[in-house]
Amino acid sequence: MSLIYFILAAYGLTQILVYAKIFDRIRPSSYFFHCPMCMGFHVGWFLWALNGQTELFNYDYSIATAFILGCISSATSYIGNMVFGDRGINFKTWSDE
């Protein structure tokens, strides 16, 4: 269950950092800050660093765990971004491109 909480927290924080209008004025214009996959990785290790401060999820403090959680966060944030949009579920198919 803690992995589900971690994934939801990572997806939510990534969406806020990449797309929230409140950060438009202070968000740098580089690609990194507009990419849910890139930002998702850094959100993952950030949440790993904070995991001792919450009871939602609890992981050991090793570099391998930080890297794996960063990868999980990156992948799930990207998938979530591709599946869900502002208007609900995205139904775009390969033939639409």
C-alpha cells in the first residue's frame, strides 16, 4: 500500500511543479521544468529523502532505493501524464498523429 501512496504523491507533486499556473512566473524555461518524466525522477528521490517525515511510506535510506524510487516516479508520472489530461482520459491513438 505504501508504494501506491508514493506513486500518487509523486504524480501529484510532479503535475503541480510542471503544470501549475502559480509557478509560471518562477518556473525556469528549460525543458527539464516542463517534462513530467524528468521532473518525476527528481520528485521521486526528493520524496525518498522525506520519507522519514511521513507515515504514508517508509523506505530505507540507500542510494539504490533513491534511484529506483526516482525511476518509479518518473515512469508513473509520465504514464499518468499521457493517460490523463485536463479534459479527462486521453483517447488519442497512433492514427491521430
